[in-house]
Amino acid sequence: MGNLLYISLGFLLCLIAIPFSMKIGEKFILDKPSKRKIHTIAKPRSGGIAIFAAFIAANLMLDIVPDKALIPITLVFILGIIDDMYTLKAKGKLTSQIVIGLVTYLVGFEFSYISIGEMTLHFSTVPSILLTILWVTAIMNAVNLIDGLDGLSSLLSSISLTTFLIITLFLGSSLQGLILVYLGATLAFFIYNKFPAKIFLGDCGSLQLGYILSLASLDILAQNTNTQVIGIIFLVFVPVFDTTCAIIRRSANKQPIFAPDCKHIHHKLLAHNISPCNSCYILGILSVLAAIAGTAILLMPNIMIIILLSILMSLIAYLAYAPEKCILPIYTKITLKELATTSDKSNSND
């Protein structure tokens, strides 16, 4: 009953906050069209404001999160707002994320060990700090970089948060209330963010959701030294997989790691005339499969892990590299020109 209350509260508070955040975005934070974007009219990218407002309001009502977590979450929110308004350079943004990772360690959330099979490696202070910073910045940037389609980041984050919630029921977490409220808020935001989106997350939202996922995972890992880190990674698999591919691709082409391109996994689906809506749901299905595999790694026998991982990796190769042969029933063909026309008509009717 308590879990349902927290989710419902996050959902309702975010629904209330979204119209106000849209007005703020229309005045101060507009996402303008570009070659890398499919929308052809400017839209507010202030969704992170609504999600953060829902979290703060819920915390004031129910005191859902330890005080030590408020500082880094607020810092992420501030970083995102500044980046949305002034477009920080990559080095400045990364430096800020490193500082947030350090603050995360200092307030008590740390990457202190890695369990792989029967082996557990414990880390001293310096390696623990470095791994905590790496983990936080990696997950934040992964969710930020995958935010290239209407509803994609909010859908994938909702799936990850749901799976984290299930895991906390078995392994425990001091951040269960935080996960519940953010899950409710993200589900509410998805209503406005799904294709055709009326509002975007912005860096304020995508960095925030990425940070919540990294924080929740650190807290779950701290509950039990037998928790397999690979299982946690699978709970956020699609963003991590896409970002890893982007880093390898850009390094191989001698491009800056943070240089934008149109070769993300969702761009591959779009390039084969799969609509943005269906591309989003295909990646959502992939995320669910990864979440099932991650849950199996954390909670189920090894034979099930092998089976699920084999199926998952086959689907990844199939969907990511041969989407033109996709036989899923949700496959449809629609040109980007037709999509732009549809999106504009929809927005003109709103």
C-alpha cells in the first residue's frame, strides 16, 4: 500500500508540475530544430524541472529520501538547468559531473567492491573514489546520450526504475522511496513526452534520471557484497550499450568522444524507415529483456542466466545491426518527411 502511495504521489505531482514547466521552457529553454533532430518546430526542454519539483514536493510531504542524497541530486538538477540554458562545453560538463561523483562518494554512496561469480574484490579509498566517479558519470551520460527520440529516455528510465524497485524488494535499499517517487514522476512525464512529444526532458531531466539510476544501483550494491555488478549493468543495458558503441566508434574514427553524431542505435532504426514511435518501443522491449536478464543474474540460478543472456545478445545483434530484416509486428515504414508533417500537424492542433 505504501509503495502504491509513493508512486501515485510522484505521478500526480509531476502531472501538476508539467504545465508550469512547459511555460518556463517556452520562455527560457526551447529545443530548436537541427539536422540531428526530427522535430521541425521549437519545443520546451524543461521536463526535468517537473520531475525534480515532484520529487522535492513528495520529499517535503513524506521525507522519502536520506538527507545525504539531497545534495548531489540538487547539484545534478542545477548542472542540467545551466547546460540547457547556456549549453556548456564538453570539458566543463564532464568536470561538473566528476565533482558530483566525488560528492556522491563523500556523502556515503560508494563503489567499494566488485563481485564477479564467486570472486569479490574490495577496494581501498582511492580506487573506490575513482570507481564511484566513473560509475556516476558513465550512467548519467549514457541516459543523456540515448535521449534522441520522443519518449525514449523516459521509457527506458521507467523500465530501469521498475526493475530496481523489484530488486530492492529482495535485496533492500535505503532509497526505495526515492525510486518509487521517481518512477511515478517519470511515468507521468512519459504521457507528455511520447511521440509526438509536447515537452522534452532536456539535460536537466536526462542527467537527473541517469543520476538516480546510478545512485540506486550504488545503494543496492552496498546492501549485499554478493550482488553481481554485471546484473546491475543489465538493468540499464540499452543506454550503456549504446554509449559504449559510441565511444568505440568515435575513438576508431579519431573523433572526440563527446562529439555528436547520427549513428546511435535509434538512428540506425530510423535509417531503415522504422518510425520514431516504433523505434522507441523496440528499444523498450530490448530494455525489458535486458532487465529480465539482469534480474536473473542477481536472483536466479546460473543456467537461467546463460539462456537469457544468449537470447538477449542474439536480439541485440538482430535489432541493432539488421533492422531492415526486422519481422516484429510493430515494424512500420514511414519517411522522416512524412513524420515531420505529422508532428507539425499534431502540434498545431494542440
